[in-house]
Amino acid sequence: MVMIRFGRFTLDPRYGELRRDEEAVPLAPQPFRLLLTLLSHPGELVTREELRQQVWGDGTFVDFERGLNFCVLQVRTALGDDAKHPAYIETLPRRGYRFIGQLIEEVPAASPPLPAAPARRGALRWLIAAAALAVVILGIAWQREPGPDGKTMLAVLPFDDLSATGDPAFADGMTEELLTHLGALQPQRLGVIARTSTARYRGTKKSMNDIGRELGVRYVVEGSVRREADRVRVTAQLIDARDQTHVWAESFDRSGSGALAIQRDVAGKIAGALRIELLGEDVLTARIPAAHDAYMRGRYLANEGSTPSVEAAVVELRKSVRLEPGFVLAHIALAESLHTLAMREKIDARAAGEEIRRAGEIALRLAPTLAQSHGITAMHRFWYAWDWEGAEESYRNAIRLNPNEPGTLHDHGWLLITRGAFDEGIAEIRRAQELDPVSPRANMHVAWAYIYTRRYAEAVREAQRALVLSPGLPEAYRCLEDAQAFSSGKAPRREVSTSDPYSSAVAFALAGDRDKALEWLGTARERRNLSFPLASVDPKLDALNGDPGFAELLKSAGLTRRNPSGTPSRSRASRRS
């Protein structure tokens, strides 16, 4: 396949790679396809509609205009091009774009010579067009190798709701609880992909082979739920994604209180099919139907993700634990939902922290061998109590019991970063990404970790990957803008927000107003703002380095300003046992 050269750049369609001289230039798949499409029509207008077809195809694409403009911006950034005085990409307002650079033909040595004169340009264009088509067909997809750490990998697809009246909360709850049960089998041998990566396959027409390849799993669980009054029928099957053969399939009919244990029955059958023993945690199953229903509604609302839904989830989950104080999963789900709201500054962090602390204590008492019990305790110690050594111990316990929980790995990674263990922290967050491979947020979190450890080129790459998965995700745009700004030596801008003192401190620090920055940072410290622990490594606060007031604020929380380029690199307390 032909290599495409222009100016100081070489584009290799075989590997989706762009190089400037001999240095690789990061470019996400969609901007790469856009550039390749323009190169296949040198000197010609390529309309916005043609670019939509070539870059995104016929699938649904939300906010196409913004996505296209963003892709063009990425191409121009990669090429160092100027929209007002372009050397490569010219804008034709409201119509499209045109490549105006000079192409330099480069053909592999073994290839026959191309025709000369007028036909030569046509042959080159045909080869470039063929390369563009190949890239579109291949999709330049990012896929994981199956079985990280030698584990058997499994995914649970969203269960279909076949109830006559429609009960999506119960079907989603069934999926969620099954994930919990399967995650508690033998986590050293079985890895379970996170719900956020499997949610996109709801109602999918993709083959099991395609799903298995995209998620990097060997086995897939799918099924359906039909609920009428107090009677439940669940049909589930375990499929080997390699050849799409059924390893196991069965239907379950339950009524009354027996319906509450159906998830455990399904998980037990799957465990038997995989020849793995199921742990005996009776507290994972509710005994009171109303408590179980409230829990299912709460998990469904929490998974929906919007702030109003999470607020409604808290109401349902509080009802569940009130009706059945011994139902451990409801306590855990409540703590997670409260944490989400506190992170979004929707509830007071101090009040949320107290309720999360109680939930962690109850969970440890009810289920001391359940990884989530230690995970909730670790979450409270890290983000709320600022007990760094206690948090480290709890995270280690949680990961030992279940190394397949993305949220625990993510938070532990951030704890390590705040304590100066940068490489190990990033490794933990990347492990969380492996277990949630097609989640835009999981990929974005890796990008933020790279930003906070000053690895900006890698942050750009991961943020672009998140935008490929979700082109309209505002947080990913902000992450990418920050990474590009820091990479180019330009400070990103932030707005002052009286409701979020940490963000205000960042805004004033970036603007060069140390006094105001320290004033707002002190307010964040007083309010136990959940972003405050990150002040030890936040690059947006670099303007405060060396300030005694900044050092004193960090010291009051048991923190030290960390330098990702060197000292101190690691504290003894952050080492694993």
C-alpha cells in the first residue's frame, strides 16, 4: 500500500500512522480518516456530507457539526496548520474542506513504476482512495488482547425485558446483580467486564464473535427476564464467543420470595459450567421483596447517570436499607450514589462522608469477605477522611478479594498518584480501563491520570480515544483541551465558581493570582472538597509551587506537593504488602 508524503509529513494507511520527519504524531482514528479522505482528493472540494459518510458512515451521530469541526481542528493541530493562512487544509465556508498541499509520491521498492505525466496523478489518487477505503473498512479499531493476567474473561450483556407491562429496572437489576455474583466467584481466575462497557450492546444485532472480539472476552452471558405479579421467569445462556457455541442454557421460574434468589441460582449454574466454585455470601440476596424492589429501582436510576436520577436512586436505596438493614448490596449501592452526588458538588461532602462511613462499617460487619465492603471503606478513607495509610490498606484488601472491580482500581490508582507512586497509579487506572474497555469515561480517566503525571502526549491520545467512543462527551473535550494546552506550554483557562471552591482556586492560580487561589483553596480544605487531595499533583496549581501557604495547606491534610518528574517518587506507606 502506498505511503503518502506531503511537506515534512508521511502518512501510512496500513497502520493508521502519521509521522513528522521521523517522529510519530498522535492522531485519533476519526481525524486520521478525515485527513486520508482529503488526501484522496487533492485540490478538490470534499463536502461536509461526503466527510460525514467517509468518517462516520451511515450510523447515528449526535452533534455532527461539532464533531466534524473538532476533527478538522485535530488534523490542523497535528499538522501545525493555521485556519486563516492554511498550508494544508483550506475551509470553504458552509461547503466543506480542501487539501491544498503538494503531494509527494512514494511507492514501495517492489512495486512497478506508475504511469508518467497526467496518468501518474490519477494513479496516485486511486491508490490513496483505496487506502482510505481500507482504513474505513478496518475502522482502525482499538481492541484489547483477551485474558489480561491469564484470566478467563466474561461479559454479561444487558438482559432483555419481556414483561408485558415493561419493567426495565428489574431487567437491569438482574444484570447488575448477576455481575456482582459473578465478580465474587474466583476473581484470580475469572475477569468480568464492567457494566458500562456492556451497556452499549443492549438490543444489539452484532454477533457474539464480534462482541467477544471488541470486549476481549471468551465467554458472553445473555438472557431475558419476564415478570408478572410475584412470578419471575429468567432465561440465560453462556456462549463461547469464539465459535458462538452454547456452553450452557437454562430457564428459571420462581415465585414469591424464591424470586429474590434467582440471580444467585443463575450465577451458580454459570459457575458450574465454568467449573468455578461460588462463594457463599447469603447477604448478597434480599429476603424482603419490597427492599429488593427498591434496591433494583435504585440501581437502575443510579446507572442512568444524570444527577436527578442519582438523587432519586438515593431515595430508593435509603428505603431499601430501612426495610432490610441486613441487605449489604443496598448499603454499598447507597454509598456509591452518595459519592457520585458529592463528587458533583450536589450534596455536602461532610454529610455524605458520614453516611458513607456508616455504610462501610455495616458492609464490613455483614460481609467481611466481600471486596465491595472493603472498597466502600477505602473510598471513605481516601476521599472523605483523608486517612491515606488506612485507605491504602483497605484498597489492598478489596483488590486482593476481587481484582476485577474497575471503580476500586480507579480510586486506588488516584490514591497512589497523590502519594507520588505515579507509574503504579497509572497502571491501576489502566487496569480499570481494561475491565471497562469501551467506556468513554474509563478512557477519559486514563487521560486525566496522564495529565496529572505530566505525560501530556499520552493524555492527548487517551482523550481522543474517549471522544471516538463518545464524540459529544463534554468532559472529554475539556480533558483534551487541557492536555493540548499543557503540551504546548499554554495554560488552560477556568471559570471562577463560588459553588466549587477548588475550581475557583484553580481558576485564580491559572490567572496568576496567588492570594485568591490560596484563599479559595483554604475554603476547599475547610469544606472537605473531594478534589482537594489532588492538589498534591494538580498541574493547574503549579503556579503555587514553593509558596509556604500552599505547602502549609497541603501539610494540614497530610499531603506533600509531588513532582512527577522526580522527587519524592514514592512513600513507604504506598507500597503494597
